[in-house]
Amino acid sequence: MSIMLITAALTLAVGFSGPQPPLHCPATLEEITGAPAIKMEYGGAMYGTCCGGCDTPFMKDPKTLIAKAAKANKTVGAFEYDAITGNRIEPAKAVAFSDYKAIRYYFTSDAEKKSFDSAPTKYVDDVKSEAYYCPLMKFALDQRDSGGYADYKGVRYYLCCSTCTKSFRDNPAKYAETAKKAIKPLAVVTVK
């Protein structure tokens, strides 16, 4: 298991190093106490369940359950990337966080948090597909081991490193075509 995956799992279990509200089960909206029963990844965020049966409804219809949690003002997921830079972030090393539409976003500075809070829709896209493929280095990768992400025209591209993330974000039209065959609908993945 990668260090980043362990960090994400521990964050769901023990939380951010500073004070923050708890995360909730996406199916029941109950507060998760202790380690989640099941951990899942969806759209670049980690989710945990309160019990063993709550993964089934989330896997069936994650968008509806996330929307229901947002309406109830419950945070059910922790985004694995800094939404401002696109780089993977270790929650334990984050300086700040914001909860937006049921997802917790971590930042490397208070200035980033302020930028995000002033215009979250500038940084959070409604993606429908994803590509586990770095179009700059031209190789497939596992999202949980990616170094960054970028959203472009409804697709979340996972990139191998911060250099590729910056290059893609600076000129997405130049690189997106290279990953065309790797684009698939968003899917929930159980994290072991």
C-alpha cells in the first residue's frame, strides 16, 4: 500500500491534525467514529462508511448521496488534492481546509483557502469522466498513486507529478487528446 493511500486512510480514521468537524457516512449521514468500515475513492476524494453495508448504496449512486449530504450540511468525503494547485496533498500536512458541497478540501496555505472560499466553483468542476493516464508522459497510472489532477471539459485527468499537473493546467487542449482512449465514466473504487 502506498504512503499516500495510508495517509488518506488514516485521515479518514483519525482526522486532520487541527480541529475540524467529523466526516460522515455517505449512506446514513451518521458521524464516523474510529476507522471507517469500508473506504472508497470516487472522483479524487476518499469516503468512509459507518458499517459494512453502506458501500452498496454509495457504489450504486454516489452523486445522489453526495448531493443529499450537501443538502444536509454533512461532509462525507475528503478530497485527495489541493484544489488550487492540483497537486496531491497529505491532509496531516495541510495548513487549512474548507468543506464545500459535502467534500473537505485541504490547502497548503491560508491564502489558498481564502481563494477557494471566495470562488469555489472556479476550482471544483462537475466532472463526469476520468482518465487514469498521464498525457504528458504517456503512461497509464493508478489514481491513488498520481501526483496531481486537472479538470478539462468534464474530464478529471490524473497526472503523474506536479510538473505534469502544472503543464496540463497551463495548456489542457494541447495534452487532452493524448489521453482520449483512457477516458472512462467516474466510478467508485473500494480501497483495500
